[in-house]
Amino acid sequence: MDNKAQTNARRLLRILTEDKYIKRRAPFIISVGVVAIVLMIVSFYRNTHATKEQYLIGREDKLNFKDIDDALKSGINFEKLGKEKKHILFYLGAAPYSLEVLSYLKKSGVNLKSYNSNNHNALEDILLYLDLDPEALEESFYTNISTLLSLDLSVSTEVLKEASKKCETTSLSTCLKIAFYYKAINKTNHARSYGMRACYTSKENPICALAQRNILGE
């Protein structure tokens, strides 16, 4: 009997000890659980947000009023989209701009002339960073930058210097983009100069062919 009593006593002590431990640890466990749930919600929100941004970035000339309304209701910032936080105008520049969509963006409160963390507006980012195939360069680029200029976007001297350096060292398409820019602001001599730079490496490349047709008049 003594052994049984001792066994029961030890079991009761263990149960009571475990119960005290659980009660003592309960606030900590609850706190950890709450934090985990909050982190899951935040992660889900961020992933959903990023997915919506990628959807908008990929819409290009298919972007419509409903896309804009839904995105604004979700808290999407059209002035800082994607990992690079670039303006929607930058991404839309891969296809012909819709004047109706641009007007609706403006009426919806999107600042079309805003600057990013690098102090570049959408036009400057397009000149420096937007990669376009020859077809897009010929069919929509000139019209698009003319549209941006009509919206009072401008290009700083610093950005033109940076773009000129890219033209000289790594990117013939940047030469052509600058040529189109100067053509749009009626600086014909500058446009021809950069058009000729697009043909420095070879007159057989597609970029040079575009320059000859659209800038040099050959």
C-alpha cells in the first residue's frame, strides 16, 4: 500500500507540476501564437499585394479602368510598382500608350510626374532602363515619349549625360532612344548625331536600320 500511495503521490505531484507549468507558460505560448498569426497575415497581404502589382505591370496596353479602380481600392501605389518601384508609365511604355488610360490615372489621383527614389521621373527611367525590341522602338516609342513630353515630363541634364554614356559604351538602343527624344523636342542636329551613333558598330544591325529610317532619312 505504501508503494502504491507513493506512486499515486508522485503522479499527482507530476500532474500538478505540469499544470502549473502550463499555466505559467500559457501567456508566452499565446503571445507566440498571436505573433505567428500576425506574421502569416502580413506575409499573405504582401504576397497578394506583390501579385497584384505584377498583374498590373504585365497588363501594358490591356490596362483598363476596372484594373485601376480595383488596384486603388487595394492600396496599390501606381507611382512605385514592382521590386524596382517604378512608375506605371514606365511599364506601360512597352506598348503604345492609351490616352484614355493615362487621363483616367490622372483623374484617379496618380501623379504622372512623380519622381522615384533615384530622383527620376517615368520619362527618364524609360530613356535609361526600358528595354524594347526593334518593333516596339519603331512603332510606339517616339509617340510615347511625345505623349510624356506633352504631360510636362522633362529630362534632366544629368540623365542625358548618363544615357549618353550608355550609348557610347554598351547600348545602341539607348542611342536611338535619345535620338527619338531629341527629335520629339525638335533638336534635329542632336537627333541626327545620336542616330549616327546607333550605326557606329555596324550599319547592318536592326537598331541602325531604325535610325536610318526614322532619324537619318536614308
